[in-house]
Amino acid sequence: MAQRGVKWQFNPPGAPHFGGAWERLIRSVKRPLSVALSGQRLTDEVLQTVIVKVEGLLNGRPLIHVSHHPNDEKPLTPNHFLLGRPYAMIPPDVFHDKEITSRRYWRVAQTIVDQFWRRWMREYLPTLNRGRAERSKQENIKTGDIVLIVDTSNPRGIWRMGYVEKLYPGQDGVVRVVDVRNSRGTFRRPVSRLIKLTSTVSNTSETPRENVVA
């Protein structure tokens, strides 16, 4: 790492606010996870499975949109840096008829992770939009912008993205409604339900796809 010019910068002790970005992400996980686990008496294996699944979901979130080259269709995620691939999921194990207990534990873990996902989507994603709105009240969304579509009904691990295709400014010139296009079609959405992603794409003629994680 030294040969590549990588330098380590450490936060001072007793100053967690120096790591505000990841501390905020950790805080966003604690409440949904505690709610999903409330009243549960889990084995060590089930709890470990839940934690690993939640980790995969968080590290599968889109960070930046990249080229639409056939070999590079997905947005960049933390999993790319950690694992070298966008997905943390592994195929489910095959349970034999005699492994009834293992199958039941696996289903319990999946149910808990589903509960976490739904609550985390409701609580975390809207906060991203509020924070960006406060920082850029004067900046309108533009045609061609790549956005993450906030939809709390998304199945677990699915992040829907799209291009802003058409703007509908109000009488005051502020854009509050847009048409968004992706592989599923064109949808009209309020700007409050969209999160703009930083992008390296200059050509918006292609349609972004969905990113599916664990």
C-alpha cells in the first residue's frame, strides 16, 4: 500500500464524530435490527447468519453510477472494494429431509432479515434525500441525471435506478415532479422520492438496470 501512495489517517480517541459518515450508517442499522430481533431467542448460528446478511445488504448499496459497458453494468458498491464483486450473497444450502431443525433456523434468519430490510428502507433512504435537499435547495434536478428510486416496497436487496427523462417545473421554476426511465419502463415520481447518484456516464442513451444483492 505504501508503494501505491496510500496513507492512513486515524481519528483521535474519544471523537466518534470524526467518522460521521460510517457512524451514521451504524446508527441507522441499530434500530431496525433491534426491532427485528426483539422478542427473539436465537441460536448463535442464526444470529451470525442475520448479521452477515445485513452486512451484505448494507455493502451492496449503490455509491456511484459507472459506465454501461457490457462488462460493467452495475453501480459501484462497497462490496466491490471488499469482495471484488457487487454481491455478497451465497447460494442457500441444500437441506435433507432429516435436517428439519436447520431448515427452520434458516427460515427464521430469512424472516428477520426481511423485517430489517423493510424497516431500514423506510427509515434510512428518506434521510439521504433530506440531507441533500438541505445542502442544495437552489439546485434543480436535471434531465439525464441518474437517480436511485426510493421505494420501500422493493424486495430485499433490490435497488431500482433510472434516468431522469422529463422535467415538470412548477410556476416558481422549481422541479418537483419528473419522469424516470429504467428497464421496467417510464414512471412519474416526485423529486422527494429520488436520490441523485454521482455518475461517470456521459451518454444517457442506455437504460440502467437494477442492482440485486443478498
